[in-house]
Amino acid sequence: MQVARLHGPKDIRIADEPAPPPPGPGEVTLKIKTVGLCGSDLHMYEAGQIGYTSISKPAILGHEFIGEVAAIGDDALDGVHQPLRLGQRVAVEPHVPCWRCELCEHGHPNLCPNHYFYGLFPADGALRERMNVSARNCFPIPDAISDEAGPLLETLGIAIHAIDLSKIRVASTVAVIGAGPVGLLITRLAALAGASQVFAFDKLDWRVQKAREWGATHAYDVGDCDPVDVVRELTGGRGVDVAIEAAWSDHTVRQAAEMARYGGRLALVGIASDDKLTLQHSVARRKGLTIIMSRRMKHTYPRAINLASSGKVKLEELVSHRYELSQTAQAYASNAAYEPGINKVILRVGR
């Protein structure tokens, strides 16, 4: 089968490798259909690491994906405890917890210290034609969700979790820094949750325009304004109830804290390339901010599937670029360079 492996920073190579063995108990073999390219993948692509995780041998990226069930192991029940069937299309939650530790038993599998994650070294991801996955991490998707939209269910899950943590209330005010796919989905969900004002900021003008289309009442290019001044002016100096950083996690964290009102909430979703968090202590302390660190997602796939299949969140509208598996290196280079108009890159692995 064809596989795309990252051998080092900006070094992706296509190779032929053996197909996976038959699935074991609780597993299924998937024929991979489509894979999304995520911002966290770009960290690994550009530096060979993300946070304190680095690759020490060639690795397969790709954690946003859907596939078709090609083989079924014993006792293979899906994420809602139903038997899987051959030929079903499924979206896959890439985070595989142990289900037995204190965090898992308390309902926080996203914080499991014993997990592995498809597409994060040393666990290989979905940029290959076939792979074995945990059946419990599979969620069947209806025909209303296309192959191109399917991988974005993972992205939508990240946004749902961030909204859950932010505790946005009807008629509250929200600021979102970063209008990439996650930030755009957070913007859309904040509007659906009933926020009266949603401020969105990004440094790419086409993403600013998309934020307006997706529910932002105010959207700005950070190259044309001071985002903190904009929020202060349009809220009469009060600030927003919830400020969400979903961008570059550098000076944007400080800006988000300055946007939040006294007693407000600051949710941090973006991943810093230097693995550092910088926050002005006096601002956060004097305001008495509640600071939330968003870690992946939990229990979101059924809701994400419902939102996407109902049309309330039109995932396909985020897809801007499409490549074949053989073009993986080109796809990553294009996304890393943020070529004009790029929002979400989808890699088509199987048809």
C-alpha cells in the first residue's frame, strides 16, 4: 500500500509498504478515504516536533480522517456501542485513552496520561491506504456528510470542546483570535450559542472575510488595527465575557487576556510553536480571570455529526484545497506557506 512518511523537518516521502495485519479484538481495518491537514501537523512538519514530542524515526502524520470499514475484529463495537459493519464510513476520534485510569473513569478521557494518538509519534496516522484502529474510536457518518467534510468532524470536535469549556451564555460577548479552521468553527458555534457580539481577528484577509460569513459580528485583519483597542472601543471599555485564543499562542495570549472583562474567561486553544505561554501576570490577576487550557476534545463526535448533517455547520465550505496522497509533500508545503485562499487542505487517499 502507498504511505506518506515524515522523515524529518519538511521531508515527506511516498513509499510502498505492507498492508496492516488482520484486526485484533476490538479493532477494525479501515480503507482510508480522506485526511485533513491540521495546524498541529504543520508544527510537526516544519520542526519535526510539537511540544516535547519529536520524531526519532520516519512517522505517518494525519489525525483528522475518515475511512471505510474493510475488516472487523472480534467484539468490535463503535463509539456508541453498536456493532460495526463492512462498508460503513466512519469518522475516527484520534485520541485513544486507556479507559481505566482516574481521569478516564471521571469522564475526562482527553486527559488520560496513558493514551496514544493516531498521527502523533510514535503512533502512526492516516496518510496511508489502510490502517487498523480501535473500533470504540469509530463513529458512523451519514450520507449527508461528504468524504471531504468528514475529516473536519475532528476539527469541529475541538471547537465544541472549547465552547463547552468557555461556558458561553446567551447574549454574552466573545472574542476569537485566529480564524483558521478551528477559530472559524468556534466563531460559528459562539453565534449558534447565542452570543450577542462575536469579534474575530486574523492576519489573513480571506479568513477575516470567512469569519464574517460564519457569524462574526465584527471581523478584522490584525495588520490593520490593534485588536485590543477595537474590543475596548466597541464594548465601551468593558471587554468581552469570553476571550478565546485559537491562533499562534504568542503575543495573542496577552491580547486575549487584555480583551477579557474583569471576572471574564480566557480560553487557550492554540498551540505555541516555541512551547511557551506568555501572559502578563498583573492583567490576569487584577481582572480575576478564569484561565482555561483546552486539551483536544471529549464526548463530542455525536454532537459534531448532528451539527454537520443538519446543515447548521457546513464543513465543506471550509475546504479550500484538495490533493492526492501522492501529493502529500506539495500539500504540506502549500499549507505551511499559507498560499492565498488556503483554509483547509484535504488529502484524498482512496475513492
